[in-house]
Amino acid sequence: MRRLRFTSMLLPAALLLSGGFSARPGRADDAAAWADEHLEELAVLYTHLHTHPELSYHEEQTARRLAAELAAAGCDVTTNVGGQGVVGLLKNGDGPTLMLRCDLDALPVAEETGLPYASMVRTKNDDGVDVGVMHACGHDVHITNQIAVARYLAAHRDDWQGTLMFVGQPAEEKGGGAKAMLEDGLFQRFPRPDFAVALHVDSFVPAGMVGYRGGYALANVDSCDITMQGRGGHGAYPHGCIDPIAQAALLVVDLQTIVSREVSPLEPAVVTVGSIHGGTKHNIIPDTCHLQLTVRTYSPQVRQQVKEAILRKAKAIAQTYRAPEPKLKYTEGTPSLFNDERLTERLAVVLTETLGEQRVVVADRSMGGEDFSRYGLAGVPIFMYKLGSVERERLSGFAEKGQQPPSLHSSKYYPDIRPTLKTGVISMTAIVRDLLPATR
């Protein structure tokens, strides 16, 4: 663990960018003007982060840069929290504590955007396989936005009062970073937040807009490995064998009846077989067949119900074939994200008043996952909202061609960074001013 404090770092002078926001007068306009003034230097910072991505649990350079930037803004910075985690505290008198979280890691994806600043990074993953590395989930936007917000609020202390807790979290893509930071005493070694807020880019929401949803917004993300067992032999004499591929084929079909016939139609759930491997040759019945599943639910009750059904069906099919019991490994991963409903209602008003009604939408629920959920389960009211990242013209172009825009995690996804960052700064600073009101 190291504590850092740096002197201010000067970046290139900014160019102006008109925003077109219908923000309420006053401090929101100040944030918009500040964003315009500093947008080009923020774009330079974003480009650096985009061209230097690092995989989960290996975010050394990214964490170092974030720590330096937060320290330059005046934060008391602690590094190596739960691995590569960074915590920066900015205190400004008495008042609540608000945690603002960004995530640091990139994905093992080779970039295919064709951008002049596309990532060219390649490295070995934890299995020793050579992979391309890309910020295909927009974490580079999240980091840049957090640094921008820290700079703005450090320079505008009359706008807020209390303690800001900037958290740079590692390993979100592997679902382990939040857990690691909490286990390393995030809420014991540092002030326990009264609220925690994060944003996440969205490739389907137009740049300049934000989306929100109270209650369940993202899903439980679980994994299941099933190895159906058999007795191998010659494909011409199947009666002398126990075929694990036939078992697996029946299981793939039978698993779909869990959602369609066992889970309430009012409860979202997904059971997807993403991988199936068995056999080596046309005329050989193998001894085993391996399946890999991803399982998505919202409530703890449905999560347990689906788990029990998967295991029951796999064992039942083995019994039908008089086969050995399958080998089963069920891993409960990232828990579902539940946005505190009172906090969401409060901040929806803030976002609407700040950006205007036309720029704020109620977002659909998603079966994707996010380990920001763990801070909520630790007892802190949380709010994660969506930040639009693709300009309307580009979205319209995809629509005219009958195409969907590249989704997050796609090798072809990229944000239109200037309007995206401007909206991120304006919306996040408005949230801070509301949750940490100046009373002096």
C-alpha cells in the first residue's frame, strides 16, 4: 500500500466545443463551460488510456496514471487496494461521503475499429495465450470521466461539501475486483460512503443522453460446467457404448424448458449453452462430452431455482442413459445490480433538470452483469446510470443499413468521445452537487 500526493500537472490548452445542452441555469452551466474549455485535453488523456489497455488483475500502468491524476487534483491517494485498486479522498468540510467508482481493466479483444488511435497492444493472458487487448467496454471513458470530475470539483469547492471517495476498481470484467477491494477493507480503512454512484457507457443510447432504471438493472451472472459421462467405443456398435454426446444433445434441449416451463413468465432468466465439446473422430463414441453454460437471473430465489433445475436435469438424463453421474461445477459469479429506488428517483430528477427531459430516458433492464452491485450488497445505496456514447448520425447510419451498432465488447465498438465526456462531466458533477450540497 502506498499513499501518493503529486503537484499539479499542466496539460495542453483547450479548444471550445459547443454543446447544445438545455441545462438549468447556474452551476450546471458552469460545468458545461468547464467541459468545453478542457475537452481537448481530456480527449488526449482518453486517447492515452485507449492505446494502453491492460487485462484484468494486470492494470499496473492504468492504476498508476489514475493515482497520479487524482493526486494532482488534490486527493489523498492510496494504491494497491484489493490488488490494483486506487482510492482517492477529496475532503471539503463536514458532510456526507459519496463514492464515485470507475473500472480499470480492458478485454482480450483485438481492436478492429480502424481508428488512428486503435489499440495495437498484444499480450499473454493468464493461460499463456497471445491475445489482443482493447477497451471494448468503455472503461477508458469511465477513467477519463472520473479524472475530469475530480479536477472540476477540486477547482469548484464552493459547489459542494463533504467527502468525495474516488475509487478506481480493477478486474470488473472478471467479476472479482469489487469483492477484492471490499475484502481488503474498502469500507473499513476509508470512510464508509453514504452513497455510491457510477456510470457506464452504452452503445445504443445516443451521445449526449443518459439512461437510468431503479431496482434491478443488471443480472446475476453464473457459470456452469457439465461433463456428461459415458462409455466409449466404435460408432458402428453404439449398443455396446453409453453415448455422452447423445446425453449432451438431450440436455441442451431440456435445459431450455427451465425458463419456459419452470420459471414464472414474470421473472427474467436466461440459460445459454455457449460451448459443447466431445469426441475426436467420425466413428468413435467418446467417453465424455463437456458443456459450458452461462446463467442469468435477477432475484436470489430464481437464481437458486435455476441452479437446482440445471443440476437436476443433468443428473436425470444420465440416469435415463444408465450412465455414470455427470461431473458438475456451478460457479455463482457477479450478483445482480439493484439500484436503490429512493436514490434513483432523487437522481432522475437531478439528471432531468440538468440535461433536459429529451436527454434522459428510462433504460431497459439488461441480462449483462456488473460487480458494482457488490457495494450495494455491502449496505451502501448505489446508483449506476447509462451514458450514451454514439452520435445520432452514426446510429442513424446503422439503422438505414438495417444494422445494429457494434455492442460493448465488440472489436468494432468505439465512443464519440467529446460529446460522451461532456455529458459525463455535466451529469456526474450535478449528482455530486445534489448529494453533497454546500451549506456553508
